[in-house]
Amino acid sequence: MKCSRCGTESADDSTYCSECGAIMNAPPLPPLAAEEPPEPAAAPSETPYPPIFGPPRPPHREKAPVRSLDLAELLFLISGLMLLAAGFQNLGAGVAGLPVQYLLLGIVATLFGLVQTALVVMPGMMSDLERSSGTMMVVTALLFLIWGMAAAFGTNVGAFGGVVVAAGLATSLGLMLREGMIR
């Protein structure tokens, strides 16, 4: 049997040509063109670097610009961090055997501190709370102003009352700045 593409003789039971790989019973194809030698490449002016092996690099992504904070958000962030600090101190005091008021102030201060910090740091994730954030900030400010004063001047109400009052004041100032009451 003769290949219809390159003309090479093959065995009668062959399916493919042993020379060019064409199907033996296929309709005739135009003959193969003689291979031309590759053109010599121009001599590089510099020595090429060796090839780099390994996994492909990930595509280049532009970094997201850092969002700036306004003064109100900065006050909310500071207030949230102070509430977290006071909350952890009160949780520690409540676990150590002091009255349940310490434990309660620790839980509430830690919870509100986390939420207040998350509203500034992760606004996309906290978008559901964003709608009611004004009301929540008023409640937070009043709650911690009153509870902080009681903890600062009372006995067995809570620890770090001054930090709790400062957190309530920072929340109040941030809320007033956001609502345009002060500049």
C-alpha cells in the first residue's frame, strides 16, 4: 500500500503511514512542501537570560487604594478600642470572682467595642448595621457615659470607669461630627 500524501510504501494492514503519519485510506492530499531552513536569528546585542522554570506567575493586580478616615470615623475607632480594652479588663475581673456587674459590663463593652470597630474597619461586611448605626451610636454613647460614670465613682459597678466614660465621650463627639452638630 502506498501513502497518498508522501508516497511511502507501507504494509497492507497499516492504518497510518509510517513516514508522515497520514491516514492510509484517506483521500489524496497535496504533497508535502520541502522544509525550508529557518532564518538565522539576528545576533542579540546582549546575552539573553536563562529561561525561568516553575509555575507561571499570577496576573498582576493593582492594589486597592487605602481609604482615608475622617475625624468622626477615627473617634469611633478610638472609642471602639477603648471599649474593647475596658471590656477585657472587666471580663477578667468578673471571672476572678468580683460581682456579676463586672462580668456584665465586660460582655457589653466588648460586644459594642467589636461592633463599633467593625463599622469603621469593615464597612462592606457591616452594611446591614450601617442603616441603624446612628441610633446604635447614640445608645452606645449614652449607655457608656452613664455606666462609666457609675463605674468611676461607685463601688462594685465595674472597673476602668474612666476609660468607659472616655469611650462614651469619643462616640458622642464622633456622632456630633457626623451629624454636623459641631465642626
